[in-house]
Amino acid sequence: MHRRRTAKLLAVQYLVLLHTNSGVLKYEDPKLVIGKKNEPVQGPKRWFCHGDGTNLWNRETSLMSKTKLGLLATASALVLSMGAAKADIVIATVGPMTGPYAAFGEQMTQGAEKAVADLNAAGGVNGEKVVLEIGDDACDPKQAVAVANQLVSKGVALVAGHFCSGSSIPASEVYFEEGIVQISPASTNPQLTERDMDNVFRVCGRDDQQGEVAGKYLAANYGGKKIAIVHDKQAYSKGLADETKKNLNAAGVTEAMYEAITPGEKDYSALVTKLKSEGIDVLYYGGYHTELGLIVRQMRSQGLDTIAISGDALNSLEYWSITGDAGKGTLFTAGPALEKDPSNADLVKYFEEKGYKPEGYTLYTYGAVQAWAQAVAKAGTTDSEAVIKALHSGDAFNTVLGSISFDAKGDVAAPGYVFYEWENGGYDYAK
């Protein structure tokens, strides 16, 4: 696949001219190149420039007004000075900052903001300050692509995102073309790293790993029960449900029911009625906490004691705010709880003192920024080719996830998935 790399500015193809009073004018000449002091400029017209950028004129034509010539002179001065300027390094985190999954966007924001603050407090990255952009994709694929293109225009060096696989995958096409490093803290669909894109990484596990853990668990503990597998049709959700089904079936157990629902609805009584009529003992749900919370609450209101099991998108305290006591006993798989690692105690204390619980993907996002920063330090530059090479080197990066490295696909070599259980307003490792 072809990738266009962002290069140093050697020529001006499109000059955006700023006028302090009249707004923005645009002069387009694809052949115009800024020359040295008192030397002609290459192009269809012969433009001359003093080294201070104050005078730019055409000795062969007077078609251009003095105003435009003055604006061109200002722009030329800016371009000539750009090489000496040292700009901040811009990175971004992107996720659902609004919408039903905004709780996860908050997790990512908290982690990224703290990571950037800590980097700058330690002198920045290679001596340069890091600036954070926050992008909102609302877990919508089209919006994710739009945000990705906006970030390209801002010259970001890293995108710690996205959250939803359905956003990460299409946005990654943009980042690949532009040579921007993408490290997702949360997108688990295997296809994210299965498309020969050397700039794409993740610090979380994959749904084929998560589905294997869930499928084997279901077979071992509920093999003689009626199991329903339900998903909400989204990339993450269906991928996880299908991986779980594959591993359940491989263990010799066939589900009694396989269904898809529409995300974002409020009434799932039709599904609940079917679960009841089929005598379903265990519901495995591929999807997010918002929908499963409603399903569980409605199951309990209809007298169903069906056990609910799901994946890592249940690691938000918002789940209990939806279910209340009805959520007790819900099981889900996720990566290790980084906030429980004693080596992260000071970081956890920081968040707790500001009144925030660093659950879910807070520290995973922090770790994504950490890995990138260490790769930049190793490379000695923010140039994407060099940073990508450093990330793929096989060397270990010391992060809140522990000592991690990335394989050839960009997947992380880290501990796998474990089960958690909801009770009394929170969740912990399942007993």
C-alpha cells in the first residue's frame, strides 16, 4: 500500500496570506518557490525578494496589486523563518467525548492529559513541549474519518485512539496515508492490525484473545445450559460475539440462540421476551454497557434470572448507574486492572485526589502516550518513519502496563484477559 509521508517544507505550493484587517486571501501558484535574497524565484513569473521579506516584486509584469504583493511579502517572510522556529509537538486522543459511550471518552481524556502533563514536567519530548488535542468521534465511523482529517491539518505526531473499533479502523486509513502513528488504547477488533499498516499499534488485547477466554469459560461452566449470543451489529460488538461463538462451538457447545439488536434503543422487551420463551440461562452480549444495562434491567423486571456475560466495554461505573442492583452478578472480560498494580500507586493517588477513579482505559491511554514518547526518545526525532521503526524494534517500553513491546503487526505483548464481576456498585476480579 502507498503511504504519503509529510515532508519538510522546501517550496511553497499554496500560500495562505493573512491580512490583519481584511481576513484571509489565497494566492495559488504551484510553481512558485521562495528564493534567496535579491535572487529570482523559479516559476512562470520572475519574482524577486529581499531577505527581510519586506519587498517582493515582479520585474516583468505589474498585474498584481501592491496590496497582494505586500501580502506575498509577509507570507514569504513567514516561510523563510519557519525553518528556524521550533514548534510544539502536537498529539491527540480521539474517542467518544459525546454520545452514549462518552464515559470511555472521559477515561481516555483523563489518561492523555495526565500523560502529557507528566511529559512536559519532565522536560517534554526531546526537549520540546507536547500539546494535546482532543477529538470527538462519538463512535461514529464517518465522524471518525472527519476528525482524522482535521488532525492531519493540525500536524499531529501521534493519535492515541480511537476507542471504538468501528472508528479506529476507518480512521487508520487516513493516518496510514499521512504517516501518523496511531496507538489505540482500547480498539480490540483484530482487523485493526491485520491490514499491513506499519504505523498502527494498540496497547490492549484483541477480540480473538478475549473471545477465546469467554468461549472456553462458557463451555466449561455453562456447557449444559441454554446459552444465547447477542450483539448490536457494530464492528467491536459483532467481532467479539463471533469470536466467542467460534470458541464455544470449538469446545463442543452450540448456542441455543444467536440474535442482533439495534444499538441506542431504550426498549428491548422483544429480545427479553424471546430470551424468556427460549428458557435462556446465560446471555453472552457483544456490545457496550449502555445497551446491556437496559437489557439486564428489563430481564429482571420480567423475572428472568439469566446470567449476563460480556466483554471489556463493561468496565465503566456507568453500567451500575443504569442497572442498579439488577446488575449484580454480571460478568465481563477485560485486561488487567492497571489501577491495582502497586507500581502505579502514585498515579492512581493523583486521580483519586482530584475525585476521579482511573478505571477502564484511563491508564491504557496514559500508557499509549508513554510508549510513543519513549519511541521518540529512542529515535531521537518525531519523524514518523523513525518512530515507527523504534516501536517495531522489539525493544521493551516501560509503561504503566509494565514492560511492553509490539509485534510485527503492532499488537502488544502483554497479559491476556481476565474475568470481572459486578456487585455493590462496582466491579472486581471474579472469584
